[in-house]
Amino acid sequence: MSDRSAGWYVDDRCTNCDVSRQLAPGLVGEAGGRSVMLRQPRDEVETAILHTAAFACHTRSIRYPAGRLDTELDPFPLLLDDGVHLCGHNATQTAGANSYLVVRPAGNLMIDTPRWAESLAARYERLGPVTDVLLTHRDHAAHGRRYADRFGARLWIHEGDLDAAPDADRVLRGTEPVPIADGVIAHPVPGHTAGSVLYVVDERYCFSGDTLYWSRTTGDVEIFESVTWYSIPVLAASLTRSSEVLRFERLLPGHGQGVRLPAAEMAGRLRALTARIRDLPPRAPDFSRIRW
């Protein structure tokens, strides 16, 4: 077996963003509020899985002593589903958030942004021209303008978070759903921030930013209660308003685990989540309380 499959470790720069645990379950786990190696890879397949986690990690904390990561094992953009790719190469400026690339006949969409590099932009563009860069909220706005300019794309953000991207080309306003393109709807859901947005594509995929995620701890769709910067009551009102019109099968968050469920079950879980959070008291932000 290659020496690339021995000696892997997580260095002390880990910020507990959960990305490596999503991509390499069984190999990377959590202990003491950070990621740790559970065991070494047993074969080249598992070594490739660790490279996937390493190329996504925003601090490059997934390491091995044999040397630099093998760029031939960089899988990004990584196909997740029909036309939906994970960008990888998460950015420190977005707290390690996931970003996505959706391939569509009328022009591709980038939802939130990976770290900036010309080589990465060229890599994403090989899948076709990107016409729109959609920002879910202020925390994920880093590099949005740079990628949009590189692609010749329109940059979108909601007015509630406009100060994070004041030179956006398209500004979403109010709380009513807004068509972005054929089959692509922006659903403003203020709460996590004043300008948080869900983007739903073809009633199949929901790109939820930091508004919704699937918790492995609770086995359910959850909000980031302990890091809802703007207002939990406002978020509860947003989800009450939106839960009756949102239809999708796969949840693709910026932080936290994604999940695929039948659309009817997903709608039921959203209604139940809305009922659970209506009476939550405001709390001071505490990243350590997230129920991954």
C-alpha cells in the first residue's frame, strides 16, 4: 500500500466546520469540539476519500506526513446529483461553507463561493458558462464579486444583506418568492441574517445557506439556533410563511449535513420544524452548541 495511506492526521487549525466529517464519514470524526482521525485509510479508495475531505477543508487541516496532497486526487467540482456539483475548496472567509455549481442549459449557477483562485474558476467553467452567482446571505458573500466578474455573471443578494455585496448586479427585495431563471426560485427567509435566502431549483434541490441543515444528532431538519445572528422569531415567521410553498427533495446547506427525502416528507418536516421554533427564546450566539 502507498505511503499516502499512512500517517494521516488533523492539525490544530481545525475550526470544527464539519466538512471533512461529511465527506469522509468513518475516517474523520469529532472529539473535543474539533475533527479527529478515527482510523487510517485501508486502501486507495479510502485514501481518495480523504483527499476529497482535504481539498474541501478550508484550513487544509486534513494532512499526512508523506508530503503535499496529490492534485490528481482532487475531485472537485464533485458531481452530487443530476447537474449538481459540490465546488469543494471551501473558503476561510466563509467559515468553511460549502458552495455548489448547478449545470443548466440556459447557463450554470454558482451558489455561494469557494476560495478564490483563477485555476479554480477555470476548472468550474469547464462545465459550461456560469451566468449567475447566487449568494444565500452575508456570511457567504466573500469572493462573490470576483467570481461573477471572472465568469461575466450576475451577482445576486438580498437587500437585507446588501452591505456585504453593495456592488451586486441583482438585489432581491421583500419576502415574496422571486424567479431567478426558468425553474429557479429565490425564497427570502430573513432570520439567520436579515437577508438570508433559500434557492430552490426545479422543485428538487434547496440550497439553504445557513438557514436549514440536516442534523445527524437529531435525525431531522434543523435551524442553526445557536448562531442565528439576526432573529429566531423572524426566522420562525419566515418559515411559517414559506413552508407551505417550498417543495424540494434534497437539502444542500452551506454548513452541516445535507439530506434527500421524498418531497412530501420534507414538507412535513419543515412544518414540524416551524412549530418547534416558534417559541424558542433568543439566545446568545454559541458555535459550540450546534447539533451536527
